[in-house]
Amino acid sequence: MNELLETFIGSNGFAVQVLTIMGVLRLVLKPVSEIVGVIVKQTKTTKDDAFVESVKRSGIFLKLLFVLDWLASIKIKK
């Protein structure tokens, strides 16, 4: 099995790099998004709620979500 993996990694280095980047993005972005949402809901002020909602409705954020979903299959709640 190790020989098979070493052969695959050796001959498909770029694909392995892309898959690694996709995995790292999924591991980092989804939990960070959830943590920010929980923190914002736990605070007493509503200013941060409004700020997060305005960011989520912005065109740049929606385009970023589309790109992340299309390239790395990362689905972050809107």
C-alpha cells in the first residue's frame, strides 16, 4: 500500500497539493465560520449581529462563497 501511495504522490504531485489545500480549507474555514456565528450570537450587543449580517449579504462574500463551493466543495452557511 505504501508503494502505491508513494507512486501516486510521485507521479501526481500537483493533484496531491490541490487535495491537501482543499482539505486544509475545509478543516479551517467551516469551524471558524461556526465559531464566529456562535460568538456573535452570545454577545449582548446587536451591533456585531448587524455587521455579520451585512458582511454575509455583501456581493464580495457571496462571490467568495461561490468560489469556495465550486473549487473546494466548501459550503458555509449564508
